[in-house]
Amino acid sequence: MLRTLTLALLGAAGLGACQEKLASPAECPDLCPGNYDVRDTVLAPALGADSSFEGYVVAGQGSSLRVSWQFPASEDRAVFRFVARPDSFAIGDSIYPYTIDSVALGVTLLARDSTVKGLTIYLYRMPATVDSTVSFTDLDTAFTAANLVDSVVVPDSILTDDFQRMLTGANLARVAIPPGDSGVLALGVQIRANSGTGVRIGGSAGGLAAPTFVTYIQVDQTDTVVARTFTRAANFSRYVSQNPPVFDPDLLTVGGAPSARTILRFPWPDLLKDSAQLVRATLELIPTAPIPGLNGDTAFVQARPLLADLGSKSPASSDGLFFSAAPVTAGQTDTVRLEVRRALVLWQGDDPLPPAFLLQLVPEGSSFSRATFGSSRTPGFVPRLRVTYARKFPFEAP
């Protein structure tokens, strides 16, 4: 009977260890799972484990061209050169001479500061030999009254639009191509407004926004005149700046032209790598100076996880699921924050990616924005990675 009573008491104790009481709050001792242990940590890059590199996208290779006048950040001039126009027209197996009836020149405005009024875009004739070696002085001295082709007065209410200028009659002399230029036409772009400002226009890499050069011709056949067109695409474009900023290797820089990118590496504890569930992660970058830019033309700082750490040639993930981006605006001094939890998941597991980010500016090589952030070598401006995580629950009390 003593043995039976002992077993009954032990059974009752076991039932009371973790049980549901419908009329009262749940009670659960350390032997049963329950508490959720959430913690925060702040990581900083190790000294010298962050660096910037310059020269990825040069001016003209981006999606647009910068043009500015009396602009605080920079004064820029743009130029583009078209594919050569042939001096005859082929119909079937025959070659015919032609006469030019008219010429249409097109340019696309992609961004402007709407608070600045009285914007006018000027098109000038440039030397047909213009190439990537052109300097600001070379272009600036070519913007003379004798080289003016036409101008576009942009209504104050227009932010983006396609503009086309038609030249006929005596005005065709402004775009006449001498034999020595082998059919090549090059144009430069300058602006004026009521006050200093800048614009972005389409360049040769701008797709549908690229500049256009269309020649409407009449082909003189034996017994008839046929109307035809030559459509020439821009095969070269570039913009040049009067005072390009100086690259500082002790800061973290993104943007500009040639564009700069940054590799940011963090120490990654074993706890976060192997046994923690990531709840939230925020990358914080502190500007060392107000970020230059064009009012109303927002750029973005983008962070992508590295696939391999190979210095300036490190490849980054192309999967948009793991991208993070944050806007930067003209004059911004506030901390830039990017939510990067999805990327940090790739730093976990048995085959993790390097605990590092590639930072760049979007759109690259064409924005007026160029951000400089503090690095591990900049006291008071060091980047931070704030991580909120949950530890795995210990299902046994020690």
C-alpha cells in the first residue's frame, strides 16, 4: 500500500507540473517552453574594414546627362555625337543623291528643380571629333553665339518632357555637315534660368530618352522624287564638370562621376551566425557633410550583400529580394537608415556569404547627389549595424 500511495503522489505532482487551468492564467515552470528571449546589439566595422573605390561608371555611361548653370554643387556641360549620316540613299541596288528638306533634333528632359523658373535649354554645334578626352574648358569655349543651333523654352509647369526642334530653309545651315566631318553631327547642351540650377537629360545610354537626329530628304530618281528619312542615334555622350569633387579615401563615398562605391564589412559573432533568429537589422550611415543634389530629384543609397570579398572587384548579389535602399535628398544631414534583415540572413548557416555590403548610389553616374559618410576612421561618424535577435529557447533548465 505504501508503494501504491507513493506512485499516486508522484503522478499527481507530474500532472501539476505543467497543466492548463481554464479559469486562471497559464502556469509553466522552467521545464516547459515559454519565454521568448529578444535582445539587441550594435555592431561597428572593424578599424580599416571599410573602404571606398572610384571609377565604376564614368560620366555619360549612366541613364542621363547632367547639365547645370551657376549650380552650387557643380557647373556641368553635356555633349553628344550621332552616328554618321551617309551622303547618298540606297533604293534597291541603286544609289541616289538626295536633298535635305528639314532636320529635327530631339532632347528629353528627365529631371529639373521646379522651384527655379525661366528654364531654357540651348543646343550648340560641337566639333565632330569630340570624344571621351574632352574637358570642361574644351566644351565651354565652344558655346558661342556663332555655334548656336536652337533653344527650347521650358514651361515652368513642365518637369519632364520630350522636346523637338525643326530646322528648315536657311536655318539648315546651322547643322550642315561639311565633307571633312564624314557625316558626323555633334551637339552640346547648356542651360540658363532665373537663378542657378541643373537638369538631367537623356544621353546615348538613355534608351527611349536618348537624343534624336532625324533628316527628312528628297531622293531624286529618274522620273520621280521620293521622300525618305535618315534617323541617326547618338553613339557617344558625356558631361564634364568644372570643379569635380576630390575623392577622400578615409571617408565612405557613393555616387559622383566617375562613380564611387563602398565595401562595408562587419564582425559577425558566432551567436548571430549559428543560433539566433534575426528579428530586425538596420544599417546606419552618418553623412560627414550636407549631401549635394537637385531639389525634387531624389537619389537612393543601395546596399547589396557581397557574394565574395575581392576588394574593389567584389561581386554583389543581383537578387532584388536582398537589396535595401534609402532615399537621399539635397542638403540632407540626417542619418541614412537602411533595413537589411533579409540580407543578413545570408550571413547565417553552414555556407554563409561574407558579412559585408556593397553600397552604391542609384541612379549611378548621372545624379547630382554624391554622399560621403563617416568610416571606421571617422570619430563620431562610424557606421552602425543595429541588430535585434531572438535566442534559441533552451528546452531544458540547466
